[in-house]
Amino acid sequence: MKTLITGGGGLVGSAMKSELKLTREFCDLTDRKQTESLFKTIKPEGVIHCAGKVGGIGGNSNYKGEYFYDNLLINTNVIEASRKAGAKRLVAFLSTCVFPDKVTYPLTIDQIHLGEPHESNYPYAYAKRMADVQIRAYREQYGLNYTSIIPSNIYGPNDNFSLEHGHVMPMLIHKLYLANQNKTDFIVWGSGKPLREFIYSKDVAHLAEWTLENYKGTDPLIFSEDEEISIKDIVDILVKEFSFKGRVIFDESKPDGQFKKPSDNSKIKELYPQFEYTPLEVGIKETINWFIENYETARK
Ligand code: GDP
């Protein structure tokens, strides 16, 4: 299938096999005309939509307006442009943060729209929820076999290692790299107690491609690992990997965000039981090595 990847230079897009990758330099997806005209020229049969304005807890609190506006436009334009260009299949990325804050665990797809998202990322979450609504509406009106996927916390090479608005894994890797070099303290945000499920970018890329080719269902698919791990345990793994000997400080003036968000991955496990997920330690090692080797050019 001729597959176009949006966000082709990003964390997950860069790990995909298709060579038809859109990057932000090439097309401004918030611009409807530009997006539609490009999609009509390319005429993709399939689209994997990874592009978005994303960040961690810092980015989500500092750029609320931008995260809402840009993501709403990007999703709306990409899904509509795919339809107009005749794409038969589309897989769009949501995130486990789309779920309501007050929810029954594990997160299951029937709960997506049942209440307010967590206050730490509601603009992003609401914008992403609308992609789910748009896909459902397009399926019902136009009969399009479009779907969405919901990954837990993704990490890996080509992430954004920004010290202000990155996600926890790339930010901690970058901070530790600097603390090690400058012999300074390693500052972790929050209490270290929140729990997260991490999944390696290459696994997510493979599962998204698999979904595009094989998934006939309509419900969003949740991609996550079975294990939840605390931020403190992630810190311990990173400290060991870097052989860091300095002080680790938990800055509790910074937010913890949602305490936990375990998700129900039973559907993808049932559909694709043979897939082997990358162990966390292996993925973390590869990510650290990538960051060190690409320090000059990495997004940060
Ligand atoms: P979330 O999973 O959507 O909340 O987003 P993040 O990837 O930003 O993870 C946030 C969790 O990691 C929160 O519990 C933070 O308190 C904790 N954390 C610890 N240190 C850092 C850090 O340096 N950056 C970020 N983004 N989060 C951190």
C-alpha cells in the first residue's frame, strides 16, 4: 500500500518503514489548502497520521492555546485531505491522555468521552478526542475504514529532548547527560511516585503499520506494555545507565500530573499475540546511545 506518514521526522514517524514521509518543513498541516493540495498530488492509499503539536507536562501547561488550536486544525485537515485524496485507510494517533481524569481503571475505549480530561493536558486531550469523533463520523457518512490508535507513553530515538516541554523520558535523559558532564545535581520533577506505562517508539511504529494493513475493526486500538513503572524506578534505571554518582533531587514544586493511567491492551494482544515488545531496559539503552551519538542535531 502506498502509505503517507505525517510527522515523518518525529519520534514514531521516523521509525516507520514507508519512505513517503511528510515533515513540517515540507507542509504546514494547519493550512487546509496546502494540506489538501499536497494529499491530492501524492494520492496515498493509506495514511498514518502521527503529526501533532506535542509535549510533556511542561509543554501542555505553557502552550495550552497552541496545543488546542494546532492539533485541532492538523487532525481536521489531515483526515479531510485523506478522504478527498481517496485514501482507503487511515490510522490516526491519539494518546492515553484523551481519557477522563475520573475513570475506572484500566482505561478502556468505551470511556474516552465520559468526562473531563486531567487538567494538566485538557486542551491537547480535547483536540485529540475530536479526531476520534471525526473518524467515527466519516466512517458512518462516507463508509471509510479509518481508525485511531491510543499509545501509552512513547519513548525512543528522534524524540524531542527539550528541557522545558519534553516528555519525561527524553527530558530526564537530557538532564542526566548534562548533570553527568557538569557534575551538577540531577533534578527530577514531582514526587517520583506517579506510574506510567512506557512503550518503545519502534514497537509503536510497527504496530501502527500492522494496524493499517490488517485491522478490519472500527474501535480505536490501545497500544501499551503490561507493566506500570514509577517515575522513581525510571530514574533508578537512568542513573545506573549513566553511572551517575551525583545527587538526585525530587523537586516537588513541579507537578506530578495524573497519578496513573493503566490501559487495557487486551485487544491488540488478542489480534497480534506473536508480537514481541522491546524490553524497557533495551529501549532505554538504545535511546541513550542515540541521544549521545546525535547530541548536536537532536531536537532539544
Ligand atoms: P504525562 O505522562 O502526560 O503526564 O507526561 P510526561 O511525559 O511529561 O510525564 C510526566 C510525569 O513525569 C509527571 O509525573 C512528572 O512529575 C514526571 N517527571 C519527572 N521529571 C520530569 C521531567 O524532567 N520532565 C517531565 N516532562 N516530567 C517529569
